[in-house]
Amino acid sequence: MHHMTLAEIARGLADKKFSSVELTQTLLARIAQLDPQINSFISLTQDLALSQAKAADERRANGESGALLGAPIAHKDLFCTQGIRTSCGSKMLDNFKAPYDATVVAKLAAAGAVTLGKTNMDEFAMGSANESSWYGAVKNPWNLEHVPGGSSGGSAAAVAARLLPAATATDTGGSIRQPAAFTNLTGLKPTYGRVSRWGMIAYASSLDQGGPLARTAEDCAILLQGMAGFDPNDSTSIDEPVPDYSAGLNGSLQGLRIGVPKEYFSAGLDPRIAELIHNSIKELEKLGAVIKQISLPNMQHAIPAYYVIAPAEASSNLSRFDGVRFGYRCENPENLEDLYKRSRGEGFGSEVQRRIMVGAYALSAGYYDAYYLKAQKIRRLVKNDFMSAFNEVDIILGPTTPNPAWKLGAKSSDPVAAYLEDVYTITANLAGLPGLSMPAGFVDGLPVGVQLLAPYFQEGRLLNVAHQYQLNTDWHTRTPTGF
Ligand code: GLN
């Protein structure tokens, strides 16, 4: 049962081949057996899962239907879940039980999805390797000595290991697409404002966006359908109708104009990945797509701009964790200042502290113009590059990452080396555009992703292209040995 996709589960439940309770029990047993190898969960919610599964079975027995009704999923542990620990991968929030459900959690629960647990993640979503979690590193099911990518590494590893069919994730600079690439999954970062951020613990508010991680584009369509939509509780949520993503999967790619930026194939890209990307381009050409070379001239400035803007917003967002209102508080503080200093010093890990310091510095009087303001100007240039590219093409295609998943610990002592791996993903966050990563082959037994970017609110186009590609390739069906 664990090999089924969301779409297959929906059909099986509708045809009464099995119940949601049976499926949930099977997957919970599988998690108990296999998760110790990969550490993809921070919390399991067995009781909640079984009661949600039972309720879903009853709703189906009463004639209700729906692709998510009775479907098991998990949430990245930064989506608030009422009465359940929501840790953000941090010691700071190890004792935090959210008093309410995030909009995404509430919407998916209302659609009948069953929550198996909360997945491991880089602390406060800062990272690309899932090594900064206070709950320990997550291992890549394709090779347990390698990282699964981050920051949504727990969601990715769990889905790749067939512990469950799909999970929620978030992407501030690539954290849905990059772990998707590293674990042979399909992951979609929606347009900024498409999915509510209410109850999603903030890292960098102008960049953060929730989205689905699954094995196929078809499943991403199903999960996104349950997540997307206007939310008056999120002031940056956009009141734009949500199309039927599943209905749009079968459009023809005849005449689709695909832009391939020449800057993507520079020295930093592993030539074996470049070759796989070219193969995927050929595959799409066979389906009728037309390829055009384009240019994104400001791409080279995106990493420095992102690593000013994201820490600046993080330093502001994380100031609320002060040991007073909620979260970790140090033992026996001598006075108020000592309480602040030690609670934050002991509660946050080193990567989070580094970013708070970088962000506070960039925002400080005297440096604001030189760093923050300049980074915002670059952000606009990056967006303008995309706007002119999308005058000529319908989607942009390239690698998701310059290299496959690295070995655990390989970049731990060199944060900048890890930051450079984000080169292909962060531009979409700076511009607010939707992006998708899908499986495109393997290098040394490790998965490689191809990234597609589209104009605002064209998630449906991304899913359509990815689905057609997946109907004609089988990379996404490959399963890691042992799982
Ligand atoms: N790797 C990037 C960072 O560390 C992106 C993380 C994310 O998307 N949450 O900021």
C-alpha cells in the first residue's frame, strides 16, 4: 500500500479497496519501522491520524468524495497545529504547542486529509541540508550518508522513503524545490500570496511560501488544490480564483515556448547535471515544445541580495523569541538582560544566530543603505529580468541545483559554500514567481532535478508541463533501495 500515490489512494478509497484507517495503520507501522534510519519526523500524531482516518471513512460511507478525503499526509514542523508541538526544528520551540491551526493545516483537515505527524526541518527553515535541526540531521533515503536537502528535508525524505505519499513544505529560497531534486520528488513553490502564510512560522516573510512535496505532478496538483486560496488572515494573500489544477494536467505542449537561460550553464554546474537537463529539454521538444535561449543578466547578484534580505527579515521575525512570552527560557536568570541573552543564546543554534547577526547588521543605521537598500534594488532587477523573459517564453527551464546531494557534514564548516548551492532557486523567491522541480535522472546514484519557472499564478502551467513529462519518462517512479 505504501507505494501508492495520492491519486491512486483516492481511487482505492473510492472503490472501497481499503479504508483510510487501514492505510493509516499501515503507514504508521512503516514509519515506526523505517524512520529511525532517516529521522524524517519530529513528532508523530498517531491518535489524531486514526481519528481523522475514521472520520474520513465515515464521510465516504455517507456519500462524500474528494481527492484528499482520507489521504495521509504530514506537515513540516513550522505549520502551527493546535495542541501539538510545533518546534520549527529548534530547541527554542521544543516545548511550544500551538494554540491554533495554520490556515493550510485547517484547510487540509477540512478536505479530509489525515495528519500522520510533523516533519523534521532545518532550524527556522534556515539551510539547504537539514543538518541544522535541533532534532538531528535527516538522511537521504537514496544514500544514507548524504543530505536530503533542506530546509524541508524531513518532508522530502519521508515521501521519498514511501513513508507517506505527500507532505506540506515551505520555500523561502528553494526549500521545496531543492530537497525535491535531492530525493527524486516533485515539489512546487507557488506564487507568493497563493498559499496562506497564516500560522506558518515566519523565516523571511516577503519570501516564504508554502507548497506541496509529492512524487508526481498529479499529486502536487491534488495537494496544492487543498492548500491554495485567499485568506483574510494573511495580508499578503492574494484574492485570485484557484483553478482546477488536476483538470489542467492534460493540456498539449504543442507550441509551448520554453526559455533556457544561458547563464544557467556556467562553470559552477556539474556537467553531468547539464547533460540530464539537456535530455529533459529534448524530451519536451518531442512533446511539441519550442526551445529558445534567453538571458537573465542579473542572476549573478541574486545570492548576495538574498543573503542580506532573508537574514534581515529573520532578525526581525525572530526577535519575538525572547524567553518571556513563549518558547525556551534559560535556568535561573540573574536579571532581565541575562534572561534575554541566555534564553536566545541557548535556545537558538549557530546558523540561526549567524543569520540574526547578519540581518541586524545589515539593518543597522549607517549600513542600511549600503546593504539592505542595495539588496532590494537588486531584487527589482532580478524581477525585471524575469518579466522581460516572460514576454518571449511561456516557461523557463534549467537545473534545480548545481550539484547532487552532498555528504552529511561536507559543508557544515563553510556556510557560504552551502549558500552558493541555492543559485538556481532563490531568484524565484526574490521575484515571487512559482517554480517546480521534477526528477530528471541520476548522477552517482543520486537524484537530479529539473526546474521549471512560470509567470505569476501559472502553477497550472507548471503542473501541466511536469505531468506531460512524467507521462513520457519514468525517473519519478524510481524507488530508493531499502524503502
Ligand atoms: N537555503 C536557503 C536558506 O538557507 C533557503 C531556505 C528555505 O527556502 N527555507 O535560506
